[in-house]
Amino acid sequence: MSTESTVGGPALPQRRNIVTEIPGPVSRELLERRQHSVARGLSHVLPVFVTAAGGGVLVDVDGNSLIDFGSGIAVTSVGNSAEAVVSRVTEQVAQFTHTCFMVAPYQGYVEVCEELNRLTPGTHEKRSALFNSGAEAVENAVKIARHYTGRQAVVVFDHAYHGRTNLTMAMTAKNMPYKDGFGPFAGEVYRAPMAYPFRWPGGPAQCAKEALDVITGMIHAQVGEERVAAIVIEPILGEGGFIVPPDGFLPGLADYAREHGIVFIADEIQAGFCRTGDWFACDHEGVVPDLVTTAKGIAGGLPLAGVTGRAEIMDSVHPGGLGGTYGGNPVACAAALGAIETMTKEDLPARARRIGDIMLPRLRALAEKYPVIGDVRGRGAMIAVELVKPGTIDPDGAAASKVAKACHAAGLLVLTCGTYGNVLRFLPPLVIGDDLLNEGLDILESAFAAL
């Protein structure tokens, strides 16, 4: 990869350069203004204010250039200002910014739906609908499944994250900070245990052997298949800790759903669009969901989301039953077409696999050296380490926080996640260079050494 990023504007040097402490004086001034103007409920990971970004770096108001291992939570996979995204967005803004697709439609919306129908798993006839956010996509997928089946129950999983609306909070497993004090929540949501190899009683081998039977047995006994409209699962869990289920689990779950007339919904919002080394995480085992929800990496940083699925399911909803004023905004659609063009042209699935080939061996070597790392997992450029108290599987969220803060101070943005806050997750932009990737891993190793 190039040492400079020229997409979407002047060349942005692809190097870490720390000129002040983190945060610097200008960022501290803005943080003070933030305290008096922005609601307290909105948190932030890195206490700096960004003025430029691209490739694998973020440049702050104090002139610091930091390595980005977060991608805005898997959003800027093509970079923060990919050339095709910038050019298409600029052209669209000059033409018009909004008409509302439900009032006066436009070509870009149709083109994005055509691309989603083409790229998502399966060769069956598909339809798509566009929305603003991942939570909206999940909520609409549930609406569609309930309408199609005439059933109400929805099955979700431990450690799942699906959004912050009332229904998606009910579907999300983690209480703090996502649900605490915000109830009551929507009903008819049932939670099953997740096939979590590291934490399954008996360990990974036992998880692979029995998880599917345990989970489907629970659905049968506690809910009843004939009542279930949808099973909703992230193929690789995101906020819940980058949990990768054992091989065979997802295909088996999809088969079970199909056998019982249950709509199988894959929440690909974080794992989709090349992040795991395939266009979609379901592609890894050839799983074909009935409905797929997408967002995050779909539009190079602009707000857009989609639900794509079997034509007979999507078309079961009456005209007017789906929509939203801003859903499929023309500028966001232009960005999505530019992002998909970039992913195709630069073969970003292959680039994600290359990132995994670099990161995973180094992280496994760290795990051999530092017993606080209990598990290394992930696929492609969606990778995590789970931190524990050495010799146990007891979560160590404090250690994860300390490592993350040490990385931030040294100029590397990393994110934490997991139900217990003890997972470090790595989501570098897929266009990051190998040199920055390795330098970031050097910083991470120094943070573990200091711990």
C-alpha cells in the first residue's frame, strides 16, 4: 500500500506522528466546549478532535497523526475519503440532496438495491429496502418477518448487539450502557445461549459438538417453533466480543430455521462488506440467509442501511408498510455506489484476508507471551483478543481498559467491546498499509509489556 493517501483531497502522509500529549491543548479546549454543549449520554473513545483522515490515519486539531484500528466502528473500510465516494457524493450534492424516495424516486436508490441483491449471499430472486441506520434495518427486518409469517416471537442470542431503538434494545443482550434505565422494552423477544467456544462449558470442542442441539432444544421447549417469526444472529458477533461460532453452527441453525418456516436473519451490519475477508461473513460457510441487514461499511461513512432478502418475503408487506423520510437518501446512495466500486476495484475482501494474515500470528505470539490474553479470534480484518485473569477465564475488563489507554497515549486508536468489557477489537480500514499495521501492532505489544 502507498505511504500517502491521495483519495478525496490532498496527500495525507501515512505515518504516525505525535507532536503533543494526547489529548493536546486544542483538543482539551474543544472537550471543555463539548461538556457545555453536548449531552452527557454521548461518550467518546479517544479524547481528540479530528480534522483530517484517510488511509490508516486520523489527524487531530493539534497536528497529531494517529494510527486508526477502529474505522469508526467498521464504517470507513474504504477509507475516510475514498476517491470514488467523494466524486460521486460531490456530483450528487450538486444535483439534489433530497426528494424522499416515497415521494419522487431517483435512480441511485434503485442502483444500490440492485447491488445489494447481487452481492448478498444466494442466487435466488431478491428485493431490498433502504434505511438510515443498522438499528432501523434490524427493526424493519423483524417487521417484515412478522408480517410474512404471521408469527410474533423473535429469537436472539446472548452477547448480541442489534441497536438502540426500543425493539433493538430488547434484542441486545448487554445492559450497561445500552439498556439501563430505558425500559420497558418490546415483548416477544427470547434469548438463547450463544455458541461461544471460549466460554462454553467444556470448552471449544464441546461447543462445536453440542451448541446447536442445546440452542434448538431450548427454542423448542421454551418458545415453540410454530410461534417463531425470526431467528436473528450476527454471523460474527460485534459489540458482544467478536465471537466466532464453531464451524457448522450457522449452517445448522439456518437449516433448522428453514425446516420450521422461521425467517433466518443475518445481521451483517458490522461483519459485512468485505470486513471478514468475504463480501459477507455468511459467505465463509456458504450460509444463505432469508434476510440480511447491512449498514456501517456500506457507504464509506455516510448514513445508510439496508434489508435485503427473498423476494417473496420482502414483497409480502403491503405498499406503504415500509419506508422513512430519509431512508436511502440520494447522497448516501451515491456514497454507497462509490464504496462498492472501491471494494470491487481494490479487491478489499483479499485485502481483509491479508490484514488477518499479518495480525493473527502476531496476536497469537502475544498470547503465548502474556497469559492475560485468554483468546485470540476473528476473521479477516475483524479480530479481537479477550483478556482474562491469568490461569482462569474470569474477565479482566480493567486490563483491557489499561491497554487501550496506553495505545491511545502512544497514537494508536483501538476499541474495546464484549459483555464484560474485556475484549480489545481491531477494525483497521481495509486500505491501511502494511507498515502502519505492523507499527500499530508494535504499539500494542508495548502496551501489554507495560501492563
